[in-house]
Amino acid sequence: MDAESKQQHVHAVFESIAPKYDFMNDVLSFRRHKAWRRFTMRKMEVQPGQKSLDLCCGTCDWTIALAKASGGEAVGLDFSRNMLNIGQAKVDKLGLGGQIKLVQGNAMELPFADNSFDYVTIGFGLRNVPDLMQVLREMKRVVKPGGKVVCLELSKPSWQPFKGLYYFYFEKLLPLLGKWLVKRYEQYRWLPESLAAFPDLQDLAERFRQVGLRNVRAYPLTGGIAALHIGTKGNDGA
């Protein structure tokens, strides 16, 4: 699948699954995605007043968590209008409309100036973009010197027998759950397909270094089925 076709396909998938996205995340990850995000927030050590940008923000759970942690401005960006509409409803319900701004846009061409944010995050979205290196370069560009680029994403367990059991679930059972629960077999078949060519824990850490991020840390989560990567932009802006 070429870059343009992938972008169109992924957009159609997420527009389609938006109404049941939160429900299916809980089901398919056994609610582990919430624990992964809490772990990530602890490692980020967000300080009061810091400004964040959350890419591929989906229905905005992480965007909201960032805003609550800092009390500062948080921006969420996603290319799916349906996802953003659900996220906006959450933001409005919590009374955070003055603190959180949601933008429909492309993670590969961010509509923000250089050195604008203390944190730039992407949760479960990097494997879906046409060019992950371009997205990492854009994240580094818009984060401030000394700021952090953070990726929470599915990954690839390496030890048996857990690896075999996980891939059986992820490749065979997960799409069937999508079909049975929300009538979306093809859309949930995309999830294992999107992971197949995605870098593993160490390879993604190396990609962070290749774009110039420093002090790169990588954490496997729940036996390696997910991973957290954090890199820092040099204080000299390089």
C-alpha cells in the first residue's frame, strides 16, 4: 500500500469506528491502555503550566490527561473529524474548552511554529502514518529545546510462549471481536496489519535517535505488547 492509499484507508477506518472506539479499546486491550497511559504520565513528569500537543489524539483521553496534569494549554490534533467530535464532547462535558484546543490536521505537516510545545505526544497512532520518520521530525521541530517527544504504541513481544499466544489473539481473535461486537471486521483486521511492518522496541528507539532526539528511553509494557518511547530535544535546538 503506497503512502496516499494508506492515508486514505486509515482515515476511512477511524471515521468508521469512532463511535465505538473507546469501548473497543477497553475490550481489546483488557483496559490495559489506561494503565499504560498512567505509567507514561508518571515518566513524563509534567510540570504546572507546560504546554502540550497530542497527535493522532482520537477521542482525546490523553489530551485531557495532559491538560489536567499541567493546568496549561493542551492541543489535540487528528485527521478524523468523527473522532474529534467525540473528543470535543468530552472536553465540553469536563469544562475544559478554555484550556484544550482541538485541530483537524495532518501529523506529517503540523500547522504549528518551531519550538512551540513542552511536550509532543502520539498515542497508538505512529504505526498508522504513511511516514513515521517524517512525523518524528515534525514532532521534534515543534517541541521546545529541552522538551520531550513521547510515543505510546503497540509493540512486539519477543519471548515465547507469550509471543505466540499474543499473535494468535491479535491476528485471529481481535478482528473477530470487532465483527461480533461492532460489526467492523475489516476495520479491526487493519490493527494487526498495521503492526506487521512497524519497528520493534529497539528499532523505534533508534529511529528517535536518527531524527536527532537525545536521552532516548524505551520501556516495554505488559510483556512487550506495548512500548513507551521518550526522547528529548537538545537545549541547543539541534
